[in-house]
Amino acid sequence: MKYRYVCLLSSLVITGGLSLAQTNQTQVKEDFKVSSTTQPGKQYPQVNSEGRVRTSILAPQAQRVQIDIGAVKYDLVKDEKGVWTGESAPQDEGFHYYQLNIDGASVPDPGSLYFYGASRAGSGIEIPAKDQDFYAVKNVPHGHLREIHYFSKTTNSVRRIYVYTPPDYDKSGKKKYPVLYLQHGMGEDETGWGNQGRTGFIMDNLIAEGKALPFIIVMENGSVNFGGGARPPRPAQGAPGQAPAAAPAQAAGQPGAAGGQGAQRPGAQGPGAGMNFAGQFQSILFDDLIPFIESNFRVMADQKHRALAGLSMGGMQTRSITTANPGKFSYIGMFSGGTMTPADVKDMDTFKKNVKLVFMSFGSKEGGAARLQAAADEWNKTGIKGVTYVSTGTAHEWQTWRRSLYQFAQLLFK
């Protein structure tokens, strides 16, 4: 199994997470501002220049109120009017899920916008990043993020997908486009890349700057039945398949994580052992999703113009699917989803003939950069382009994956 953070995640689930009281021993900078993820008209939550999250809620009868972010709880302080206010420790820049804990009950913050993650709809907070310009809303031509429903024979149900079409799609007549199938992480769904990931704005800006070719992006829900009847291990509160902020650095390729290559080997131990992360999603992808997209959108319906990528669990699914089906995709992306080497591919002749790029990325706080580069070097020796990317100062979180998509998209279909 690929990451050692699952052991800590399992411990946090059992114990209820860490709990820290905010004390006067820490000097907090009083330059808090309303977050971009705060509901319009609300004063809280706020973020300061240190990356601390401050929130406030009226709960006069409560005995204890905490903010729970990154699987760590921080105490709020009640004033004479029954208003509880307090802040977290500094968080990594980018997007984070969080919630409030009121006398043991975990609830969304009524002041924040809501996002689906950690297997629930709940609060999210945006910590301004130094490089946020690449996913900012700018005065450039914008594409469309379309909500589509289609019928799946595999699940015998109507499923929802999101499809990003480039700015010129509706004006380009008969022009056809390449397509990227882009998957979310554990505890998330098809809304993740469009909302938390800022996918549409990343692509709009790249296309406007001439850094990426226009292509279609399809986002499905990969949280379906896994092989052998197994279910994925449940993430800790506040962490949708991602390591908590308090976790030690995760080393890519080390034992102990949810999913990854070892999860599919007979005899694998720990959470997720024996699971096939491709599972039912592979059938949905090949039997339902790709045929639907190629019948209803102007896409180039061939392997040369088809890419598959995903973050965390979605990266593990990408690895499983592409190594088993070397003739389906030309471009492969794994964001915090472990490593992939030529030894993982059974039919290397077909793989070498079809695959142009294997892209692997991690956050620097996840560790494993040397292993990542070693895997890329192996691909380059085979004649297949191996590319790695390490997101500086981030862990298993959305800023890592936004940056990964930004880098990956510039390499596609060229």
C-alpha cells in the first residue's frame, strides 16, 4: 500500500481527532479578512495572513464549541452574549474542508459555502495562495461547466456528470476536441474538480494564455462498488481521502496507505487490502461514459486524443485502468495517487505503441520525490515521456491537485 498516513487516519477516526485549545501563548496577527468561501453577507469565517481560520457562532447554551480542520480541533471562546469565537493554527494555502463541533455534535459552519467532501456536504475555506492567479476568475473567454445526466447500463441508473467545454466549443461548428476523463478522490464526488478544484478557471486561463490546447474534460463519480465487495476505508472527519494537516510527511511508495498499488496485491495488509480500485468504475467508464461522451459531444473518438487522470483514489483508479487497458488512453496523470512504473504493465509492447505521457505528482509535504523521479526515469528509458511535479509547501490537498492539473494540462494532446 502506498502511503503511511492511513494508520494515522484510522487512529483519528477511533479517537475523534486531536484537540487543541487556542491559548494566549501564541500571538495571532489581527489582519483577518472575510474568505472567498464565506457566504455573501456573512462576517465569518475569516482568514488572516498567517493562514489561520477564525469563525464565530451564537450558541449561548453550548458548553464547548470547536473548529475542526485538518482532523485537529481548536477551542472557541464564549463571550457574555453567548457568541463563540476562535481560530485555528496556520493552514497550508489553498482549499480545506472543516466543520464545527458543538458539545460533541459535528455540524457545518452556517457562515461558509458548502462543498461535498469527507463523504458529506459541509464547510470549506479558501486560504489565499501566492500563486492563486492561475485559477483566478479573469476577464478572458470562459468555457462552460455543464451538468449532464445520462443512463448507465452498468449501474442501471441515471448518473450525473460534469463536462467542461472550452470557450469556443459552441461557436466552432464541426470542430472536434480531445477529451480528458478526470477523477476525484475518496469521499468526494463529481462536483469536486469543478468546485474545489477550480478546473474551469484553470483551463480558461491556460487557453487564453496559449499554454494549453482546448479540450473537453469529463468528471464522473468514481465512488462506486470496489472489487471483491470491499469498501474503501473511511477518511477521518475533515479529510476526504487526504492526510490531516497534523500528519507526518507521507512517503510515496511506503506502506500504510489507503489504496495505491499494494491494495490490489494478494495478501496486502491494512485498510483497503485486497481492493481493486478500478472496480465498477472501469465498467462505467468503458461501457457507458465514453460511449455517451463520444455520441453526444464533438470529441475525437480515438485513443490518441483520450486522456485519463485523477487525484488520490482517482489516481489509483487511473493506474489500475491504464495498466490493464494499454490501448485506451494516450496520456496518463496520477496526482498524489502513488507511482507507476513499466514493471506494472503486462503488455508493454501495446503500451509503448499507444501511451505518450505518464505524469505523476505529489505535494512536497507528502514526501517521496526521489521515488517519483525514479519512476519517471524508468518511463523515459522506455521511450515514453515520464514527467513528475512536486507542489511546494502542500500536502495531500486541493492546492497540490490544482497545481498538478495546471502542469498536466499544458502537456496534453501536443
